[in-house]
Amino acid sequence: MNKRYTSLATTIIRNMYQVLFDVNTTILLMDKECRVVNIWSNVSASQEFILDVNVGDDLSEDWAGENAFQQALKTNQFVELKSGIEALNKSDNMYNMAAPIHNAYDEVIGCLGVIGPITDVNMNVIRGTLKISIAALEGQGKAGEFKADYDRVYNQLLGSMETIPLGTIVTDNKMTILHVNDATQKIFGDQSKDIVGKRVDEYLNTGNLFQKMRDEGRTLFDEEMTFEMPDGKVNCEVIVSLVKGEENESVQGLIIKLKNAEYMSKFKKSKGDKIAYFQFDDVIGNSGKLQEAIRLGKIAARSTSNVLILGESGTGKELFAQSIHNHSARREGPFVAINCGAMPSGLIESELFGYEGGAFTGARKDGQPGKFEQANGGTLFLDEIGDMPLNVQVSLLRVLQNKEVVRVGGNSIIRTNVRVIAATNHDIEKEVQENRFRKDLYYRINVFSIRIPSLNERIEDVLPLSELFLKRYSVMLNKYITGIDPIAKQALISHNWSGNIRELENVIERAVNVTRGNEIGIEDLPTNFKVLGTGETIEEEEQHLRKITLVQEMEKMAIIEGLKKCKGNISKTADMIGMGRRSLYRRLKVYGIDNLTYKTK
């Protein structure tokens, strides 16, 4: 039982105790395992009615014998027994009654009960008071849970706004600004506290523009606007969406997205900055293997040893590297990343170790520091280290052993203080055995290894990740997508994710782009995804349909006849011929039928 319910119970049961007041009555709050969470009793109780019970005691049947608390939890019902609980009290002149407590999801989380002497007191009053108290406890607890759920979803939405390079302003129905993201603050050069609480037209000096849009229910898409701000003009492409509740409900506010070219340019450049943006909280997923990787990552963060991250391409190795850095003692230092596989072999040494002026044709006159110097005092992330040329591996080993670099074309020794995190998608031990990777370097970087599971090993995380990407790209592409339909969800779960999270993100981004409705369907996924129940891909199903038999020819004629009668309306045609709308769309594509042809017929 969580602290919210325990805290609520204290107030409610204090009132309940006053109603039931009897110096010999005891009230017990139990968790779902039938352990005592709290006790309300009177120190002036008669000796024969004092209970031998303490917080934490187990009142399950195995320990305390049959009792109302254990039975209420077991049967999920109100239970009353005309007897005492032998393990707590030897008196026969006692009753015990209890009823289960439910959370917002109707799960039993504990029970509340009363133990007292059997007297002439109206037992109906005791029963009624107990039931009313539990109803009050459940009602207030559920309200708190619903609010917590709402706050969590709302905060996730606000969090997704921070991941895109668009300024975002959220208003209420009075056009008061409720929230701005970091991009908005940077575009206008103001802090959140200077923006939130103001009317949006007042802040942006737009007269009554946004108020009129709210009143008229109008939206905007990529409209160029210039805002006259105190520090000068700010040019933006503006997207305005309406916030509505239920269908036909009035507009509750606006979401204003601002695309500013100057900020976009800075944002893109910042990707090359020496900053780690991700934390372990940004790692989405609950699978056992992923949680173990996170656990090891947090241990690695507390260490100063070099780390080797293993995992297939697209599993999020850099996200883990950044998270380790941000949880380490070096978090205030730079985080510098280099992809060893993307660098031409002739350039990688100068990139890693730097070069002196004139070291080679095209070199800068004053030279350039390498990644080791740039990462001094922080972390250097060597991605795809398995692709590093052997001759560079020798130089890297020397730097790791001596903690000093010599620039290409130079003689001066430069001391470095760098923690190295390396990553590879290769079977590095096999590379060592086949002499494609130096054994001594492998031992130097593989002090602490962490394996990131592939997406196929954590299928239970596919849907949470899909929902995250869906929210992100719905905001970025200014589309209102409510979710993913069950057939598409099944297709996502059963797909072989050879490209891991990167592939999943691309699939969801594509689906948000191409969907015609408010829900991602199977037809919005690439053609190599399986159709639920058939084992065929969408493409295979369409090829199968192209083999038109006599029955299929009749089906084609029925579709055309239906389109004629329904004047090209897809929904009405589907109902008329007894076919799902999505199936009808696929048939139209296979048979080469254009429903618009029948609109005016």
C-alpha cells in the first residue's frame, strides 16, 4: 500500500474512531499481504480486550488463524466473524470485521477492519461506518491516482516538446500562457518565469490575433510572421493547433509552434558541441535485459575505469555513453564523441590526436587540437571502435597507457585526463582471435563491459517506444494522432527489428507522415510488415489478390456496383458489401479502382 493511501487513512480513520468510540475497539489497516500497516486503539482499554499486535505483524491464516482480514482479502468482499482472533486475544466475547480497499484500477491493495467486544451497541452502525470510511478512502485515493496519472501524461507531453527544435507555447482558453519549452526561451531570449502567466497576444505584441483564432476555431500552418519584441524583430514560421476536449467541445486553448531559422541553425550546430544530453531516465523500456544494462551503467558511472559498450547497430549505445557520463564525477566536463568507422583511415589519427600547423596538405596554419585534448577533464566516446585501423590502434593504446598525446607533425607531449567509453557492434572477441583487433588494446578498453540488448530481445518495449516516437513526430509534423490500432500494434510486435530502435523510429515517423486518419493502421506501415492472422506481408497479400479468379472478378464487380450506389463513399460502400474499410482500400489498390470516379455518378 502506497504512502498516499496510508496518509489518507490516518485522517479518515481518526474520524471513524470518533464515531465508533469505544475504549475497547481497535481499528487495523492492512496491506494486500495481510500485514499490519497501522493500528488505532485506546491505551485505556480493558485488559481482556487489549490486542497483542504490532505494525508489521502478519495476520494471514497460516499465522493468525481464520479471521475477517484474511478472508476479506481472499474473497474481495466484506467479511464479519463473531469471534476474536485467537493469536491476538483469548477473549471469546469479540467480533472482527473487515472489507477490502481498491485502487483506481479496481485492484485490491489492502483492507480496513474493526475488532471489538460484542455488546448491545448497534452493529449496523459499526458496519455502516466501516463501509463509509472505506468508500471515502477509495474515493480520495482514486482521485489522487487519476491526478497523478494525468500529471504524468501531461509531463511526458511537455517532455516531448523539449526534444524538438521548435518553440512551443501552450495556452488556456483565456489565451494565458501555461507552458513554454526551452526552444521558445532561446528564440525570444527570455526565461520561462518571464513568459508563463502572460496573455500570448500581449507577450508577442500581436494585438488580438491569437484570441481571434481561438474564437473562430482557426488554425495556421507554416505562416511567416514577424514579432516585434523589445530586443528587436523575431521572424518565425508559425503553426497553430487548437486544443479541444470531447468532440464538438469549445476550444480550450492553443498550441503555437514557432520555427526560427536562426535558432534551428544553432540547434543543429549544438549537436557537435561537447555536451551529453541524455540521462538514464531517457532510456525507455522495462525488459529485464535492458534494466540489467541500466544497472551496470549506473555502476560504471561511479567508477573511473574505461567502459566497452557492446550491441547491435541502432540499440542506443551513445545514449548509454552519455548517460554514464552525466551520472559520473566528470559530468561537468566535456563529452566528445567520434565515430571511428566513419573516418577515413588517413584522417582518424589527426582527428583523435590533433595536428600541428603544416603537418599535411590542407592543414590549418595554427594546427588543431584532437579529440583527446578537447575531452580533457571529461569523457571521450569512441563509437564503432571495432572499425579502427590497426595502425591507429597502436597509437591509441599508447595514449591510454601513458595518458599523453603527441599531435601529428609535432614533438610536444600533452598530458590528458580523459575517461574513455568505447562501443562496437562487432563480435570484438572474434575480431581479436582473427587478428583484426589488437588483444592488448581490447584488454585496455574492456575493463567494464555492458551489453545493450537488441530490440528483438526486448519485444515488450516495442509499444512504449512506438508511443514515444508517435508523440514526438505528431508534434513535429503538426498532426493529431491518437494512437496505434490493434492490428498495427500486433504487426509492430511480430516484426523482426534488424535495425533496432533506429528502424522503429523511422517506421513510426513514416507512419505519422502517411496516415490519413487519427490512428496508425497496418496500411500506414511498410509493405514488409505481417498482416495479423495471415502470416503474409502486406505486399504478399496484394500479390495474392492480383491472381484474379472468377470469385475475385465477382468481388471486383460488387465493389464497383457498391461505389456507384454509394456515389464513391468508402464507408457506405464497405458497409453495403460487408467489408472493412481498410480491406476495401487495399482491394481498390489491387483492382485499380478509383472511388473518385463514382463521386458524381
